[in-house]
Amino acid sequence: EPPSTMARGPKKHLKRLAAPKHWMLDKLGGEWAPRPSTGPHKLRECLPLCLILRNRLKYALTGREVVMIVMRRLVEVDYKIRTDTNFPCGFMDVITIAKTNEKFRLLYDTKGRFVLQKINAAEAKYKLLKVVKKMKAKKAAIGRNPFQSGQAGTIPVIVTHDGRTIRYPDPKINIFDTVKYDIKENKITEIIKFDIGCLCMVTKGANTGRVGTLVRKESHPGSFTILHLRDKRGNEFATRELNVFAIGTSEDDSAVKLPRTKGVRKTIMEDREERLKDRS
């Protein structure tokens, strides 16, 4: 009888060459890369905790040392202690290391790579969540309204980009809107409507990490809605609606502290000149 070709369970390994480029792992640094656990962010849109502590913050030299750090319960993601070295941290997550009194928010730079943006205690209390689904939930899964019967007893919920399900949201919240979410209180404190004039960051595609004001929407029924954005320099760029994340109500009103470049992409020549200046 021929051997079965069916996969037996979930994959547990990831080759280094198959790892996402934005992790910036060197090609010759071993055969394997840390495969992110299943969690709130997708495999190719996250940064495992192991790489944050070892490759970015340099608090560990090896994967073994990362295990020692996390098993001492020193690292929190969104104020939950995480002991899994491969836990997938993603866009807008707040990483807290109490021992060093440091707090970081994961954002993108203009080249589409994750940046650990240092933030203060006040800003670490909240994160921005993009609404990806709005629905009436199944009573068996989410629960039911005890004062109603039948279909009326279903509870309205929204699902956010990091896998949270929030019950009884404000009816004004729609898909693509962003909500400011108090992580400790588990409450929505503010709504950022996804309208013309709002400030957005691109989270996917060739323009990942760029920040601009939403100028206009191009509707293409049966295809993708295209958005046109304008950055602080006046450069216009376009991307799909699905790739955009609202971060403020107007151009000068970002709800989160942005990385050094403020989401403005340099031209190739400016990039070259800056690198030459650094070398000299």
C-alpha cells in the first residue's frame, strides 16, 4: 500500500529562507527560523517574541536565553504575560518589560519593517483596533440577551484586526473604522471614523508603513476599492481599501506616537545621501 501523502497535523517548523523578509534574518544564520505560534496575528504579518528580545532589543544572545527571560514571566504583550517564545506580536501591540521599565508599540517603518516604537505609560494604556467584521453573533458562541427571545436575543459584536471580539459595540461603529481601546479596562474609549480627511497608515502592500491623509475613494464594483492618500510632503499614493488603517481624525492628529520618519517615505536619492552621510 502506498504511503499516505496527507499532512499529519499542524506544521511546526519554518526554514530561514521561507521566513518573511521583513524579519531581516541573515541568510547564513542557521537553517531554521522561529515559526510563530497560532495567535492574534497572521504568520507573515507578525514578529515572534523571540526575534523582538534577541534580534531587535538584544536582551538575549540565543534562543535559549529568550526562553529564560520569558519563563521568568518578565514580558507582557497587551498587559498579558506571555511565556511562549514564538508568540506572534503584530501591528499596534503594546509590549511591556517591567524589569527595564520599557514599553513599546509595534508599528511599521516606511520600508514595511516592524519598528519597536518607545512609548510612555499613558500611551501604553491603549491601542488602536481596526474593525474587520460587524455582525450578530451566534448565541451558542457569544451568549444571548436574556431579555429577548428568538433571533432578537442575538448579541451584536465587532471583530478587530487582532482577533478580539467586542460585544455590544456603539452602533455608529462600521467596518474599516478604528476604535481606541483601553487594554486594561477592556473598553472602547473613542471611535475614529474611516472618512475622507482621516489620517491613515498603510499596513500591507508596496506602501506599507506610509502615513497619509485619505483624499478620495475609487469604487470598483466587483473588484477592489482603491484609496488615494497624500502624505505630509504632498506626495500622493494609492492602495487597496483593505490595506489601510485609520490612526487619526485629521492630518496633525495621530492617536499614536509615530516612528521617526512620521510615515513619510524618502526618495531613493535622499536615502542614498543619508547613508553616505552616516558612513562618513
